[in-house]
Amino acid sequence: MSKIQEVKELVEGGKSKKVAAAVQKALEAGDKAQDILDAMVASMGVVGEKFSAGEIFVPEMLIAAKAMSKGVEELKPVMAGDSSSSLGTCIMGTVAGDLHDIGKNLVVMMLESAGFDMVDLGVDVPAERFVEAIKENDNVVLVACSGLLTTTMPALKEAVQTIKAAMPEMKVIVGGAPVTQEYADEIGADGYAPDAGSSAAKAKELIGA
Amino acid sequence: MLTAKQNLQETIKGGKPDRFVNQNEFLEFVFEAPMTSFCTGPGTEIEDEWGILWRWPEGQLGPFPVHDEEHKVIKDITEWKQYVKTPDHYKNPEAWIEAKEHVKQIDQNEKYITIMFFPGIFEMTHSLMGMEDALMALYEEPEAMHELIDWYTDYLLDYAKVLIEQIGPTAIYQHDDWGSQISTFMSPETFKEFFLPSYKKIFSFYKENGVELILHHSDSYAATLVPSMIEMGIDIWQGVMTTNNIPALIKEYGGKISFMGGIHSGEVDFPEWNEAIIKEHVDRICKKCGQLYFIPNLTQGADVSSFPGVYEAVTAEIDRISKEMF
Ligand code: B12
């Protein structure tokens, strides 16, 4: 098996304790850091698809994301200063009045694995905080808002509309169990994805990557 | 007319109920039984007997366990023994006085003496260390997770002994959310490995000691866990959401287990609720599921709603449709 293939399988299988060494070996064998990174991104794509299809579950996804981040740690010193692989910054948070964060965290991991620089604002995020964060950070290309309670759907709407009022060009993606494509359209969001697996593809599509 | 209890039995045994079992009418919750502490309202926080810090911020619908590095109870699952403490508040007979008074007043022809348990075994693991750590540990440190689960199982069994001695419940209503609306948190195999044996032990112990009915709450998708539910001895799965295809479940498993829920709290229990919305939801689910092995109920569980009047309005609509369908 090629060293890169091994890294890929370790990420898919969530073997976080073994990935770092495998990445080192791949580098020593002459593989380019960028190729190793691309392979890991592809692995997370597979993981996301399996999750969407119901073949794997939250724990498998968490350990795969953890394994990928261990691999990325190893690549960082080699790739320092090289930002060509970044898709830009994405701001994400759970909207005001809502404290659920498992779904949001999974989406953060998937978008990060896909190549976004993630800024996680946490939970119970007021609409204006999203706007402030867009201003405080460089190269923000996307805002992602999560809401899990039907009672916080108005807060999701407010978040989208506050962001759009301040920056009409900013792309906004929404999600969470009670959110539907129709609701996303109704409140003026640019995109929606039903689960973390499909969120990365949708996010990339929105920014034209 | 059958009593609420008889009507329930007819419904879950495939006999001849004379109306829908209306939500929790066959249960009398004895909330006075000693439980660990919980937040009392918005703006409060409390550290419970397990050391878990619960916070209920103003303006929020309910409390949340705090899981930053400082407040997680278990900071390293392999060292779990060093972090946990086991409450013994329930061992003091005085803690049971009020519950005993309550039990005396229950008409057992109508209702089951019911104890509601929170948290469930899975919920305990994530209350102690956060959902991510708990789920990853199932893979990364399975042995330590098994030990932790055994520790809590032993606690639940010790509690059960005292509970049976003190008040002799006839129904147990166990809370443990096992999934989101569209999937389970873990695969059915992982669930079987970690959670089935413990629940089987606990529920069998109850059944051997006077408990006639085991209800389990998980307001989620969990259709793939139904075989395990049956194996562990659950009589009624409460909280079943429509994402499960309830009519198909009734067809496949009716007689072995019954399904209670089908009316999504998220869709009817909100500030702008009205009777028309509730009627539509109640009608749809009752007509789809039919008279046997099904109990129409708000998915959230217990005999409450988040917004005043919703629970009662659902009860009234079930009464109405019972008259039409029976
Ligand atoms: C786990 C859970 C909790 C945990 C949360 C732990 C945590 N750290 O988040 C605890 C126990 C603490 C909790 C507390 C409460 N909860 Co809760 N909780 C749940 C539960 C069981 C699962 C939610 C979950 O984590 N799902 C798993 C993840 C992976 O799925 P997900 O969140 O849907 O996310 C996926 C997609 O939606 C999508 N996605 C999510 N966000 C985004 C964003 C974008 C941009 C995109 C593209 C995609 C996307 O991708 C994710 C991954 O695939 C649900 C039940 C259910 N059936 O959903 C109730 C539920 C959401 N909770 C509910 C309630 C009422 C509460 C409480 C008020 C309870 C109380 N009375 O104390 C408090 C809430 C306090 C608050 N203000 O928020 C209700 C909401 C009802 C309603 N009105 O809508 C539910 C539906 C249960 C019910 N009673 O019916 N809860």
C-alpha cells in the first residue's frame, strides 16, 4: 500500500493515534504535503457521504475528524505560509436562544476538513455577533448558522436577515433539524444542507469553489 | 367503560380497548421520590450530586450541562474512577416520606405507580464528559467505557433496591435519548455492545420485583433499536417520532412492544400554537396508526408542555377522535 493510501485509510477509520506517524512516513517517502492533505480531504468526503447515507454514525465521524486534525498538525510546519489550499474563512455558530451544539460541531469539522478556515462562535450567538465576526476576521466568504429548536427559528431568520442587511453579498448557509430547504429560501439564506456530510459540498458550491 | 389501566392493557396486548389511551392517563408520576438536583428555572445554576454543573441561562428553554475543560466531571476517560462520585442521598429513609404519602393516594385500579428516571445510561456518560468525548470513547477507550457504564448500572440497581423497598413502583419511565430526528447517535451494533446488557439487567430486576410496565423515552429516530428495546424488556417506547414510520413498526413489532408519541412537540408546542394545528396532528397520527399498540402523546414526554395549554389541548383532541374512531 502506498503511504498516502495508508493515511487515507487511517483517517477514514478514525485511527487518530496512528495518523501522525503515517503522515511522517509519507513525507519521508517523498509525497508532497499538498497531496497528503488532498487525500485526507477526500477521506473526509467519503466519511461525510457514508454519514449522509446512514452507513456510519456520529462517533465514527468524530473520530475520523479527530484523526484528520492530527494529520493536519503534522503537515502544518511543512506547509506554513502556504495558504493556497484555504477556501477562505467561514464563521459558524448556533443562533440566539439555542444551546445545542453537536450538529454544529460536526458541520464545523466537515467544513474545516473541506478546506475552510473555521471561526466557531459557539452557541447562543446573537445576530449582531455574526456581523461583528465577519468584520473582525480576514477573508470571510461564508457564514453558517445552526438552529435546533423550533422556538429559535425566528432567531435563525433574524441572524440571516441581519447579516444580509449589513452585507448583502455575504453567502449564508443554514441548517439544523427543524430547518428545511423551503424555510431556508423563505428567510433569504443562500443555501441549506440536511446533514454534516452534505454541508461541505453545499458550502463549496455556494462560494463557487 | 374500561379503567385507564385496563384500557392500556387491552391496547398493548392486542385486545379490545374502548378508546385511545390518552397520553399519560394510566400513569401517576411520583415526582417526590428522591432524585439528584436540577435547575429550578431560568437564571439558575446548580452542581448536582454527581458533580455535574447545570446552567439555565435567562431566555433559554431549558438547562444545559456545562462542559468546558474546567467543568467536565471526567477529564480523561481512562482515569474515570478518579473523577466520579456516587450519590447516596436516596439511602436516607426520610427522603422517601413525601413519596410514600403520594403513593398511598394512588388508585391502582386506574393508574400505575410510576417513577421517572433521568438521566439514562447513555445520557449519564455524556453529562459527565460532553457528547463528543462520550461518543469517541466508545471507540477509543471501550474498556474504560464499559467500566463506567457498569459503575452507573450498579448505582441504578442499588437505587432500584431501595425504591422497591420504599414504595414498590408498578411502572418505570426511563429517560435516555438515543438519537436525532433522523438517525440514532450510534450504530445498532455499538448500542447492543454497550447499552443493551445494562438495561436488560436493570429492567429484569424491576420486573422480578413488582414492576409491571417499563416505558422508555427517546424522542428521536430509533427504529433500528427496536429489537434491542424488546430484548431489554421495554413494553412501551415513548417519544417515537414520525420519522420512524410508526405504522410499519406497529405492523412488525406490535404485541412485543407498543409505541407512544407521534405528535411532535417541536411542531405543536410553540408560542403561536392553536387548536387547529393540534387537531390536524392528532387526527393524522391516530388515523395512520390505529387502535392497537399505539398511544397518541406529545413526543417530549411526561405530562407537561413547554407552552401553557398545549398538553391539555392535545388531551382534548384525543378524546374527540376516540369518540369518532371507537
Ligand atoms: C442531544 C440533545 C440535547 C442535549 C444537547 C447536548 C449538546 N451539547 O448539544 C441536551 C440534553 C443538553 C439538550 C437540552 C435541551 N433540549 Co435537546 N435535544 C437533543 C436531541 C436528543 C438530539 C439533538 C442532536 O444533538 N442531534 C444530533 C446531531 C448530529 O443532529 P442535528 O443537531 O440535527 O445536526 C445535524 C443536521 O441538522 C445538520 N446541521 C445542524 N446544524 C447545521 C448548520 C448548517 C449550516 C448546516 C448546513 C447543517 C446543519 O448537520 C448535523 C449533522 O448531520 C434532540 C432530539 C431530536 N430528536 O433531535 C433534542 C431536542 C432538540 N431538544 C429539545 C429541547 C426542548 C431541549 C431543552 C429545552 C430540554 C429541557 N426542557 O431542558 C434543552 C435546550 C436548552 C436550549 N435552550 O437549547 C427539543 C426541541 C423541541 C423544539 N421545540 O424544537 C428536541 C427536538 C427534543 C424534544 N423534546 O422534542 N438537548
